[in-house]
Amino acid sequence: MKKILLFLFLICNLLIVHAQRLHIDGKVSDPEKKPVENATIYLLKAKDSTIINYTATNKEGKFSLQTDEVKEPSFLKIDAEKLSYSKALDKIVQSLSLGDIELEKKKIIDIDEVKITVSPVKVKNDTIEFNASALKVRPDSQIDELLKQIPGVEIGNDGKITVNGKSVDQIMVNGKPFFDKEGKTALQNLPADIIKNIQFTTTKTKEEELTKRAPKSQSTTINFNIDEKKNKGLMSKILAGYGSDKRYEGNVFLNYFKGDTKISVLASANNINSKSSSGDQIFDTMGRGSTGQQGGGIQRFNSFGLNYNDKLGNDANLDNLSLQYTNSNNETRSKASRTTFLPDSTLKTDSESSNENESRQYNFNSSVGIKLDSLTNIYIAPSFSKSETFGSGQSISSTLKDDKLLNESKNTTQTKGETNTFSPNINFFKNFRKKNRAIMAMINSSITESNNDNINQSLNTFYKESGMTSDNRNQLQKTRSQDNNYGFMARYTEPISDSATIGISLQYNSKLTREIRDFNDFDPVTGQYSQYNTRLSNSMDQRINQFTPEISYYLYKKKFGIWANINADISDMNVNSVFNGQLYNLQKNFVLPKYSTNFRYSFTDRKSLILSNSSSFTIPDAGKLVPYKDESNPLVTNTGNPDLKNTWINETNLTFNSYNMVKNLNYHVTAAFTYRNNDVINYSKYDNSGRQIITYSNISGNKNFSFSAGLTKTFKWNDHKLRIAPRFSMNYTYNNGFINGEAFKSRAYNFNPGLNLNYEIKDIFTIKPSYSLGYSFSDYTNYNINSVNTTTQSLKVELTNYLFQKAFFIGNDFSYNTNSNIAPGFKKDFYFWNASVGYSFYNKQLTAKIKVYDVLNQNQSVKRTITDSYFEDREDLILKRYIMFSLSLKLNKFAGKKPKNK
């Protein structure tokens, strides 16, 4: 292990030493000899205007643009408002110092027959903006093709997007969400030719955005701005597919926009386990399924959604108003074999189950921003959701101890439930004339009510040396619960220098949790569930009132930033419960200190080190504190412990990121450590019939350490692109606890190296092979078993061919998966292959496809789970082979005119 870490350390240092060897320096001023801040400097290839690298000037007007050797003609361009500068360069083989540069009024220039009228890139503070017209994509491309042409943007094999090594967690259109925050709908539906520019900025919270404070996030937001001349139109996309085994899929996407008004409608229906309302270009909603279907059963899914954005006046914006309805029906079947470790023996539980569940979900979300004046904003975001669930199922299980049968169980269940949640949230932000002086107040509340009815018919047989006993039940369980959270927070921030700010805040939270469980046994005389079961029925009320004063400190410099806070949760908790007709009251008071510190150092704008440390306390759940025996499950009995202590958690994280845009090289190293004191654990025992008896206890010393490293290197030549992405991760977990009254220790090690490759010939061919190896090793102290080892391997290949200017395409996704240590009766390996053939016609507005899911009909879901007290092998019902034909239609009309035929 030490050799591996040393090797990775040497590789990273070698990359740092050899990255970006040359630079072009200068100092920029205007005609009045004043330094120009935030002027954009970029280096372009003369032959095709491809961006080599870019940067911006600092407050003194100075810049340093890094580059590798450029052995072909290029030119350097500097842009500021109404001012510009350009210089032709024959080749760059050594660092250049241009000295003082005086900008001139902008004009059209001509260098080697390359005319530049609009800056391809602009850099201002933490925002980078690319002009879409400078990015070369096919006229019929979607906006995801624009991203692929931008230096520093990488779209991985898993579809995740990174910009200069930072992950993208939000995609916007005209500064607002486009139906979904992740932006998948926008990427797969918006055409590239309506986009004016693309902006990249560090993701901000609503507080950071409105108080104009520097962001703490390490993620990126992408915003696509639609060209004003085309910001009026209607987009539509319709998909319909039908196949063997009565498999079907259908999607409808409609989007109307005019200026600030945007109305979007989405509808989807399928029975192929897809919740996506946006289709993949090759496989539609079947998706890129080369990993196989890992459990989840077979699902029918229907949804309808409406999204509306608008400007309500000069000082009010409707950022989002959405209505969504979803209906799903999920059929599941599973077979599992669990081995539980005991100090002197093992328990083996074999079980099978089948269930059918239906759920209906209604969601309403809205957010309105109101600008009271130039410094004051109110943000209102109420939401409401309602869910209805219906289900039925059967299960059987048996438990053996050293091959001796201890118990058997057979269950039939019927469930019906409803949950309603309302969240009225109001935020107030006021800035002052003095920079970073601000006041904010937030009211964040949620009110949740649930009603659930559950009929359980179970036959439970226990085999003891004294003879056979049974516990048979036919009961109706009615559960009524309420979970209300009311929160208020006020914060004042005051600058103490041009880069440092302190904050003082007070937060109040009141949490009320109420649950009533009534059990009624079936009365064969009346034929009703009318016999009230006092022994199992119970109720519980828990109220926690919490005051949290906090002081925070923020320091932001160009090279580094520090933010830290320290606070204390001053809480009083009151629990009232009734079990078996007896009343119990528990009251506790706490003063729980917490802190969080973060340090970020930027070696360059694309190379940074982040160190964070935090500690906090958590209060045990009320159900684990009340000392009553819960016997609602015949096989498991729970008893609370009122003497439980609060758990203290300390977490430390260290991350180093580096992105060299010139070399197209990105790598990261991350390490994390977590330590838990007074961890709440299950104090389990098993009686001689295999029934588990659980109470709760505290234990200290549980910890976890993780390490990961990844590297991405991209090579580009002509229309070819090759990306190599090796990765490695490891995880160590140490747990100690008690089972059958005896202490145990477990240590788990996981090692996961892997490699992703991506080779692309633009508009012709793409291949994405990947390989991952997983090795897990667990050893145990004071168990009758000493260790469990497992090795898994996965080889995947995604292959896409384009012909006739991408009008005809062939897609293949193939994978081979194997697991070395699976119990008898479970298959250790399988092949999985999806295939698709499609043709676009009628100006690519119509696309016909034939798709085959699981060509070899070998798909399966078998996995092994290893914990500190058991390991389990599980196989689930999954979707098998089907063939489907689909037809999709795209019709777009912008600025009142139909697009020209390409």
C-alpha cells in the first residue's frame, strides 16, 4: 500500500513540474496610461481560430498566459470594453515578455486572412464566457456539442461534466433552471444554433448570490444564453416506441419561449424502467445500460410536468413554477442468503420475496424573487407534495444455526398510505452601501402528515430443544405520524477589511415528531380487525427546541481563502410515550458545540488545495431512547436505552485539483478521515430460536479513511480526440460493537483501480472502453469466521458509428461482469449487450430506430453486501431481453421563422 501511495505522489509531482512550461507576460493599460483590470487575453491558432489558452489581467493590469510550444502561426488578442490589442506570432518556442501594452479602440483586424469581429472568450472575475459563434459544430447539433468544443470541458463516460477539473452541478438557460437543475433536459433538447454565449461560474447559494459574497462551493454552474434574435419560438420533440413482450416508451417535450417568458411541458410513459423524460440520441429512454440492471424490479412509469418562468414586472421574477405528476408501478422479486457472524457460530437466513407497489406523486414548487430596491431582495419559495402508495407482497424465510433449523416465517402484506408535505420558505436579503455589509433573515419550515394502513398475515414457527412454538398474526396496523419543523435564522455580516468579513447569526429551530401506532387483531367472529392489541400499540411525541448562536469569519484573497464558524446548539428535548398502556416521560437538555473550518489555496486559477475540518454532535432518535419493548416484528424485538449519549463526529478532508488546459491534463487527489465518539450501535443478541433481540448502546473508536486519485489526459489532432482516464480509490473502515453480549471488531478494506478510455473521430466514430477492478477484504475479531474476501471485475465498451453526415448511426454497449465469491445458487458472471440502429431523414426531423435490450438475454442482478456483522448475497428480478422500434419527431421554429434546410 505504501508503494502505491508513493507512486501516485511521485506521478502528481512530476505532472506539476512539467505542466505549462512557457508563458507570455505583459502589463495592459488604456490610452490614458491607466491599468486595465479584467481584460481578457487569449491565444488563438491562426489557421482555424482554435483557442489555445486564455486568462485575464489583475488589478495592476498584469497578466501571465501559460502555454506549451506552438510551432505554427498564432496570434495574441486582448479585449476590454471598446478597447483591444492584437499581435501575430510566427511560433512560440520560449517564454515571451511583451512589457507595457497600450490598448486601442476596437476595430476589425485581419491576420493571415482570419477576421476577428467578436471575442471568442471573455474573463471577468470568476465568470468565463464563450461566444457560441466561435465554436464549430454541425447546424443540427444539440447544445451538448457546444460544450465538447470548449477548452477545459470534459464529458466523462458516465455523462458527468467537469470544467477545468471542477464538477458541474447546475445547468441554466437564460439564468434560470430549464425544468431540471441538472440540465439533462436542456442538453438533449435545445439546438445549438439558438445559443449566443455560454457562461461558466462558480456555483453560488441564494445567499451568496444576493449578498454578492464570494462562493464557498467547488462546483461549477453553466448558463446558456439564447440569442435575443432567436429568443422567441416553439420547440417540440415527440417519441413513440413499441416492442416485444409489450414493451413501450413515449415522450412528449414542448417548449415555448418569448423573451423572459418560458413555458415547458413534459410527458412520459414507459414500462422499460426509465424515469427519464429526455431520450439518449442513440438509445432513447432505454439509456446507456452497459452496466446491466442492478435490481429495482420491473417498473411502469408515467409522468406529466409543467414548468413556467417569467418576469412579473420590473422588480419581480418568477424563477420557477412547476407542477408534476408521476405514477409508477413496480414489480419486484428477490432471493437472498445472509450469513450472520456470532462469536461461537454462524446464522444463515435464506429468504425469498415478491412485491407489487404503486405510487402516485403530486408536486408543486415555486420561487419568486422580488427586488424592493437596489440593495434589498425577498425570495419566496413555497412548495407542496402529496404521495399515495399501494402495495402487496409475500415473503418466506428460514434461519439455521450450524445447519440446524431455528425458525421459519411466511408473510403476506397489504399496504396503503398517504403523505402530505407543505414547505413555506421566505428569505430576506439586504445589502448596504459598504461592500460585504449585509443583513439576511430566513424562515424555512416544513409540515408533514402521514397516514398508513398495513395488513400483515404471518405464520412464524420457532424450533427449540424444548419443542416447537408458533407466533401467528393477522393484524391491521394503523400508523398516524406528524413531522413538523419550524426554523428561523437571522445573520449580520460586517467587513473588517477589503477581503475579510465576520458574521453573527442566531438560529431557532423547533421540531415536533408525533407517531401513533394502533394494532388491531382479526376477529374471526365479526370478520373485522376489531380486537385492539394493547401490547403492541404505542404512541410517541418528541419535541426539540434549539437555539444556535454562531460567529463566522470569511477571508478571501486572490491566492487563498479561509472561512470558519463556531456555534453551539442549546437544546431541550421532551419525549412523551405510551407503550403497553404505560406512560413514560423523558426530558433532557443539551449544550452541544460545533465548528467548521475550510482553507483553500490556489496555486493558479486552475490548481488548488482545499483542507477542511469539522465536528458536530447528533442526538439519538426518540425510538432508541424510550425503554419499552417493541414486539411488532415477530423475528426482531427492539428496546430503547434512555442512557444513550450524543454522538460526536469529527471529519477531515483534503483535496488537490489541477487542470492544465494547454496540455488537456486534469488530475485530483482526495483523502478523508472520519472519527466517531459515543457512536450509537445495535447491542444485539439471538435467543435459541434465532429471534434477534436489539437494544442500543454507545461505543467509541469507529472510524473511516478513504483515498482517491484520478487523472484525465486528452489528446487532440485534426478531428481525432483520445481521452485517457485512470483512477484509483481505497477505503478502510474500522467498527467495533457487541453481539450476543461479546465485543467484536471488524476491519474492511476496499481497493478499486480502474481505467476509462474515449476515442472519437468527430461525426464518424466513438468508442468508450472501460475496466474496473474491485477487491474487498474484511477481517473479524471474536467471530467464528476470520475473514471474507471478494473480487469483482467489470469490462465495458460503448461503440457508436455515424454514417452519411450522422444521418445513419449504429450503437453498441457491451459489458462483462464477474464476482469471485458468490454463494451457491447465484451465477458469478454474465454478459450484457445493448444494440441500436437508427436513421434520420426529412432534414433530420424524423428519426427511426430499432433497439435491442440485453441481446444475449443474460442480464442479471446479483450482488454481495459485506458489513461488520454479516455478508449477504442477493438476486433481484430485472428487465430481460426485448426488441423495440421507435420513431421520434423534432419540430423547431424560432423568431417566427422556420429554420432553413441544412
